[in-house]
Amino acid sequence: MNLDKLNCSIVVQNKEMKKAVCRSNGNVKMGFEALSMIISAKGQGKIGVYTIKIEDIIDTLYALD
């Protein structure tokens, strides 16, 4: 599988994987199957890491009211 056709989203909370979803050419895998898609992919890719505090999310949601 080529990395330019692979798109994955992984949610980690308190060092525990809560959700993993990978999509490639209409093929969707979740959980550890999604991680296996990343491991078996060939080529170079990009990884983006984001940290969001739950308090910031709550503050933002209440500010929208």
C-alpha cells in the first residue's frame, strides 16, 4: 500500500489508544487493523500531532453560546 493513498486518524488519551481509523482506496479499518495498515504501508509519510486540553474544549463550547 502506498502512503499517499492512506489517511489515518488516531486518538490517544492518557497514553491509551481510544480510536484509530485508516482509509485507503475505499478500504476502512479500525483499531489495531488500522495500525497494521500504517505498519505495512510503503514510502514516506507525514505525521501531525496535536494536544488539546479538555478544559480548552469546554471553554470554547461555552464561548459559542
